[in-house]
Amino acid sequence: MNHQNLAAHWMPFTPNKGFKAQPRMLTGAKGMYWTTDDRRQVLDMTAGLWCCNAGHGHPHIAEAIARQARELDYAPCFGFGHPLSFELSERLAELAPGNLNKVFYTNSGSESVDTALKMALAYHHARGQAGRQLFIGRERGYHGVNFGGIAVGGITNNYKAFGQWLAVDHLSHTQDLGRNAFSKGLPEHGGIEMANELERLIKLHDASRIAAVIIEPITGAGGVLPPPVGYLKRIREICDQHDILLIFDEVICGFGRTGNAFASQTFDVLPDIMTTAKGLTNGAAPMGAVFAGDHIYDAVMASAAAGVEFFHGYTYSAHPLACAAAMATLDVYEQDGLLYRAAQGGEIADYFEQGLHSLKGLPGVIDIRNYSLIAAVEFEPLAGKPGASGSAVQSMAWEQGMMLRSLGDAIAMSPPLIIEKHHVDQTIGILEKSIRQLYN
């Protein structure tokens, strides 16, 4: 490709001027590897953007999309339907925990979050508690980039230019380097104490004004922060005590990332509403899904007058091609056991964990944290350049044939669930070399 023809594309979450001066072009992908425009093979340790859980280019998924495009390329879901969306919904409801039996389709994680927030408001309105308008998110939480998501999210750069257009407050993040650095699995210290901060916020705002608490079971873009022991269960208990809904944002954690279909199953905490996207179609087609508890759906349906009960939806909700991709993806997950392959304590998760923590003691490394096949390595900030060390390691790793995700002074990994031990060995070798090169 002629790199002079890059001006028209305004790229997302990218330093556009820097990229266009030195492009990183991907031209193909198969399994665990990207192909670049200079024909290099680059190990994908991010599953695309946390989404290609079954690896790239799976033929069963590609064939399902092509077949569906020939049969029914599009169907509206406003007052009409197509059989595949109902079949997929039944299959997802069977996979989901507890009473999360109602599925609403979106096109992304950002749309899933805004849909979940609307569901929470609609639920309280249906019960005669329309005063519950306030949401509680968490510092460093990422909930997409729509206006609802950036309001409840806790990453300043995502909202400082746009404002926060919902009534919100935020719990503190859960990172505690003093007590929990170099944790393997769930950090041991401070879980109940951190969760109890929710009681303070409820006292401040009054429970009668709070619609829902929304959190990622494992914080993703905010730094990969597994919840301390007891944290999520205590959050659930407090929400129950005050009749506040709990929303789990599982856009990153869903579909096998924590060794179960969903992190709510891994951590044995049932939310009222759960957002998903990414791994739902293995990244092969844009799609998200919001799972609502029966009590949410039933309340909204029971209170509505004749006609439309929930004034919300998207032109491409339950798009036939996306439904076909999701059905095929679930086939692959089931046939290859991928939803459970990454279980903490399992062979590949243990090997990944051991490899990562072997980097402890390298110059500049101040923390390594992981749960299952999601991990971060955090670095000492470079002198005069706070937040730059992660991108520096990312760039060095890219030159050596590996894609990582930089998060300020950290790098994150969420490899496809098909990862094997030799991929882990390659990862650790490149990481060690990159870290030594930066902090020599």
C-alpha cells in the first residue's frame, strides 16, 4: 500500500500523526499470528483487541458468515425478526449464569453499556422509583466511549473533552502496590475494605437515588486489575441490602477469558445485568449482547402500555451475519473446549503465570499481575516521561515480532485462548529482551 494514501482515515485511539509517519500495517492473520505488509509474522498477545479468543481466521466462522450473506444478508429487528437471532438467544441464555435469560443485541461493547444503563433506568421507572437516576462506576474503569460509558467510566482522558452527562460517582480503583504487588490470581489484601467504600457513597447520595453500580469483574483498559479476594461478593451484598442493581461489564472477561464462559461464574457473583461483545463473535463481525435478569425484563414488560415497551435499539441489532458469526463461534468454543481452557490452575494458565512472574527482578519491573490468561506488567516511569514506558516496551516488542497493548506505564496481554507453551516461551523471551533494552 502507498503510505501517502493515509490522510483520509481519522483513526481511533491512535496518535494519528505518529502512525502516519511510521505505519504498522496488518494484512493477514491466522491462528496466533498476524501478517504485516512487510511479510513478517507477529505473535498476537492481545487477541486483536481482547476479542479473537479462538485465534484468527477460523474457517468454520468464516464459512458461516459467507453462507449467511448468501441466504439473508440483512433483516430489521424493529417489529420483525429472523430465526437465527432467536436460536442464538436461546443458546446464550443457556450459557449464561443464573436468571440472565433475556438477551438484547447491540453492535459493540460501548453500545452494550449504554443499553444496560437504560435497562437499569427503565427497571426502576417500571417499579415506581424513577428517582433512581445516579450510577456508581469505578476509577480506572472502562465502559466504552459512548456518552453513558464515558460518564460511568473512570479514565479521565476519555471524558475530559466531552463532559459527563449522567449523574455519577465512582468507587476507588482496587490497585494496592504496597500490599498486592506481584499477585498471582486474586490479590489477597483489602477486598472487603475496598468494597465497603460503596456504603460511604450510598450514605452520601442516599440509596433511593442510585440506579446501579457498574464494574468490570477484572478491570481491563484501566490496567488489568483482578479483584481482591472477597471484593465482588461484598459489592453484591451491599447492592442487595439497598435494592441497587449490579451491572457486570464483561466485554473483556466474557467468553472464556477467566476459565468460564463468564467471570460472574468464575467468581460466583451473579449480576442483574451483564454486558458482552468482543469474544461473542471472535471479532469476526461487530456484535454485542446485554444479558438481563428475568426480573428486569418482567418488570419492564408488566408496567408498559400496549405497544413498544423499551424505546431503544439499533439498525443492526441481531444482524444476520453477526448472528451467524456468533453461532459458529460458540460451536468452536464448545468443540475445542476453549471456554474452560484458561481456568486458573489449569496447565496453560499456570505455564503463562510462571513465565510472566519469572520476569520479577528485571530492572524497571514494579509489578506483575495476572488472572488466568489476562495479565499486565507494570514499569517504573521513565525520567521526565510518565506514562511512556508501556508504549516503549510495546514498540520494542513489535520490532521483535510480538503485539502487546500499552497502558501508560504498563503493558497488557490477553492472548487467544488457543495459546500453547511455545507461544508463552516466545512471549517471555521478547518481553525480557525489550525490558532490558529499555532499562539498561
